[in-house]
Amino acid sequence: MKKKVIGVLLATAMAFGLAACGNSAGGEAVKQETEKAEEAKAGTKEEKSGEVTTVTLWSFKAEDNDPTASSSRLKKLIDDFNASHEDIQVEVSFGKTYDNVVTAIASQDTPDLFDMYWQYASPLAARGALYDLTEFVENDAEFEKADFLERVWDLCTVDGKIYSIPNLASSSFAVYNKNVLKEAGWENFPTTFEDMIQCAKDCYDLESTSMGMNPLSPWLDNVLWPSMTEASWNDADGNPVFDSEAMRLAYSAQKELIDYQGGYAVATGWESDFGPARGSVTDPILTGEAGFLLLPDSAISSIYNAGVEAGYAYGEDWGIARVPGKSMFTAAVYEMNAKTKNPEASWEVMSYLNSKEAMTYLAEGEKGVGALMPRKSALDALLEKEGVCDALKEVAVLLKEADLQSFPMSGYVNEYLGAIGNNMTAYMEGTMDMDTAVSNIQEEVQAAADAFNGK
């Protein structure tokens, strides 16, 4: 479409150039012919502009009357796109689940685009359900792939091909009570894994706390802890290999800490009691019930606002730190239906929704408190924005600087994580030993890998 418009403009420029070079009579004749040609071209352009391509987008976001909500911001971007494009119009539907999308794209060409979480790309690509976006991403200079956090593309690539475009970034950080750590003998948050475990024990030993750090709060995280010990879930050839010294350390350290603080029942009971208070004026970090917790970035703004309300100052009473080792990373993504009849138009929409300008706008977040985007330029803009809390700005800096690691892309991600969760929960409870848990996981995941690969 762009080439056709450029062709019209070049032809127009050539016609006017020829008219200017002739004598007055000849010039007038050329002028008349040019005007006729322009009228014909204008008519053709109008006819072409009447050919509207409709691109359908399904989103898992829920509709919200709050204009700052993520769905409302997406709707505004689409309204702006539609207002500035006569030839392409976007129709968006909200509240679409994974099952809604998978059922639809299995048999039809709508939706053209949809959003979901990263881990579904491999099984969907294996079924031929996703459009290969590699050439679009690599050849569209305006898209600026290099502006994205480098490791985010690990969550978008299957067998060397790009099937997803990241639209939201997320990681986890240590949120700690500075006064509790200081009382326990720690002036700063620990920078090594071993020191972090010791710091948690020291905080628990204080009479003022009920928990140093609870590995089960907010949940048993099967990605973050192995990232901190720099464990790998696969070997160099992509085969599942769960049994390693680093992986065993990630889980044995959690069980050691759980047992030190009273056992599995105490840890789960503590989360039941204090989990609902997270992000409120009685948040266990703000009140000093715990020394620190490892929390997703989505919890930061609510803790900050609660702290302001209750008189707990960020930077004085509580703080945020990068976790030891590597930081885990996850993302939400856009994908394109392999059956779309309009790949070029769909890419234009996808590129627009993930542009620097769009992500800078989306980074303003709900209520204007900020949101983390996978573009570095959007994170930079967040740092300059008024109204975004200092805590989230620090998270944005940490996200840009962190050594990030994500769970490996495969067609059996859910089966892998499910096997880890089931067996390692039994290990934490004390109903299964480490060797059995590791062996079970390896066996179950290998079976899932073989099934996916048709063995």
C-alpha cells in the first residue's frame, strides 16, 4: 500500500516537472493533461481508500470503565489508529480466554490478532496455528527490535522463528523492611544466595518478627528460585534435565528455611494470615512481621501507596533490591493467526500497538502509577514521568540492568511446571524425599517431551 502511494506521488512530481519545462502553449496542454491524469489518479485513490481491511483483535483483558485501565488504554490506541487509517480498521473484543482463542483459530481466520501469555507459543506453533513473524520483525526498521529488552525474545521464539511480540514485562524483586534487617545485623540486602538464606534466618530469630522470609509467600515459585541459583531446566540441546546441583540447591534451601521457621504447616498458615494484608496498611513488610519477601513487580505500587497512607517511607522504612543470581522474567505477548487473510495489515496494527509511542503511553499504567513495558525506551519514559512512585521507578532500573532468565520455551511448558509443582510441594511438606521428587520430575517431563516430539 505504501509503495502505491509513493508511486502516485512520484508520477505527480514528474508530471509537474515536465509541465514546467515546456513553452507556454505546450505547457498549458501538458497542464491540462496533467490535471486529467490527477483526476483519474484521485479517483483511483478514492476507490482504493474505499477498500477497507478489517483486522480483528481478541484480548484477555477485561473491559473497564476506568480510562486508565489497561483495556481502556488499549481501546484508546485502537480508536486513534482507526481515526488515522481509512484503509485499515481494527475491531477489538475483550475478555477472551485462552480456550476462546484456541477454539477459534483452529478452524477460522478470525481473530487476526490476539494476546496471551508467552508459554503457549510453542504448542500453538507446532500445530501450525501461529503466523511466523520473523521477517516482519527483522525487516521493519521502524519497529526497532533492538529497543526491546534482549532476553524477552527468548519468550517469543520457537526453533529460531519469532511467533510472538512482547507487550508486557514482569519480574520479581526482594521487598524488605530496612529496620528489621538492620536489627538482624544486615545494613543492606544480601547480594549472594547463601547470605540471603542466612539473613532470613537472622530476621526470624528476632522477637519482633513472625517470619524472616516465607518461601511459600505468595506461592512456591518454581522459576525464581532456580534462577537465583543459576540452574537450568534443559541441556544445551534443549532436552529436559532437571537433576543438577544448582537445581537441588534451589529447593533444599527453601525447605531448610521453611523447616527452620516451624515447618510447612506454619509457612502455609502464615501466608493464609498475612497474604490478604499484602498491599494494605497492615502489609507484613511495612509492619515488620517479616524481614523480606520475594514479590512480583505488580505488588510494588500497592505496597507503596499503603506505606504512604500508614506513614512508612520508601527508602527509609522499606526498600526494594535485586535478587541474588539471575532474575526471572515473564511476559504477555501478541500473536497472529496463521489463517489470517490480512497478514500485512495485521502486522501494521501489531507494530503500531507495540511501538515506542504506544508503549510509552501504556507505561503510564492504571491510575497513572506506572506499568513495566518490554521496550527500554518505555522504561526510560517511566523514569521521567511524574506521579510514578519511586519504588516502581527503581524496579524499572533494576529490570533494565538485571541478568534475566526465563523458563525455557517448549511445547510442554505447562507439563514441566506442573510436574515440578506437584513433586516439590510434596518435598516441602516432608512427604517425599529430594531424590524421589527429582526422579519423578525427570521421568514425567521426559514423557511429556517424548509425546510432544512424537516419540
